[in-house]
Amino acid sequence: MKPLVGVMPLWDDKKESIWMLPGYMDGLIQAGALPIIFPFSQDEKELSQLVGMCSGILFTGGQDVFPELYREIPEEALASYCKKRDIMENIVLKAAIRDDKSILGICRGIQFINVALGGTLYQDLPKWHPSDVIHHQQAPYDVPVHKVRIIKDSPLYRCLGTESAAVNSYHHQAVKTIAPQLEPMAVSPDGLTEALFMPNKKFLWAVQWHPEFSYKKDPNSRKIFSAFVNSMR
């Protein structure tokens, strides 16, 4: 039996509809998992039941995390947010951590997990953390645009076997203060946290880059998906 992975839905405000980038699903399938998209819900009992059915949860990219969740006032640079999604993912994350399910966060995923556990974000990198490092690349999105330093002896280092990796990048917010329960696994050349994990859990990793765009070309992206899925076996 393939491990079942619950995937957080993307939300389209204009169409009032959930949707999904195929790379999230296909990246999990190639790693040996069976992914399912969760319904867009805030029902705690239903979401807890869905989490209980899954071996792992993938927190996807998408809208900005609402700043009030990390005790800040929204700035004009805020691209978009979806409070209903924040509520849903908070329920799912708490249930998944409680049940020690395998968890992987990508882009918004690392940001939301960090905030939900007590960390903070840069609301807009060009304003609050300007640098020459490209963090918001243009298409194609499977092309690496900067390197990250992998922290030695971290789980990501043991997975990839290297202290440096080239990554793609498409975000305007990022981790500012790391949540107390999390530890860093990778850092960009300008000092941004690019990957986090939670010690003493079976598997809780989060990365700022986009393996769902690059897994077809990039062995490291495939290794991340495989480590996530293998942790459920």
C-alpha cells in the first residue's frame, strides 16, 4: 500500500475555487506516495478525521500568511491573503503534529508552519530585507537562481550529502524569527532561513524553495520528496 498524503488546496479568490499545481501531486507520486487534495474546510472534526486517514501532510504555496497571526499589522505590500486557509491549515498542522504525522512545507508552507508555532515573517523582502540575491524569479521556475548553505549535521544535510545546493526561488516573504520548536537546516547567501525542521518528530521539514517545479531536473528535489515519503513507510 502506498502512503496516503493529504495536500493542502490552493485557493483562487476570483473563481472562489480550490485548485492545484500538478508538480505537488506528481512529485509525491514519483516518490511513491498517493496524494489527495483536502477539501477547503474549517471543520475541526472533519479535518482531524482526514489527517487521521493520512500518513503525511504537504503544506503548499500560495497566499501570504495573515500578519495578525504573528502580531503585526498588514502592510500595503501584502500581495494577498486568505484567512479561511490560515484557519484550516492551523487545524491540520496541530492535528498532524499531535499524531506525529510526516509533514513537509513548501514556500508558504515553511512560512505558515513557522508562524503557527510562534515565529515571525518579513512581510515584504524588498522593503525589509533588500539584497542582490534573487528571491522572486521569473519563469521558467525549474531553473536555480541562487545557492543555499546546508547546515552540517542537519537532517537535510544527511539527506542531500552536501553543504551547498542550487535552488529556485519565488517568494516575497520569508522567515524572520524562527519558532522556538524549530531549527534551521539551510540559509541563503543574504542570511535568510531557507529550510527548517522540528527535532524529536518523525519528519517535519519545510523549505522555502520549490521542489514541485524542479523535481524533474533536480536530484536534490527528488531526494526531498523521497525522504518525506520514506518517513511514512
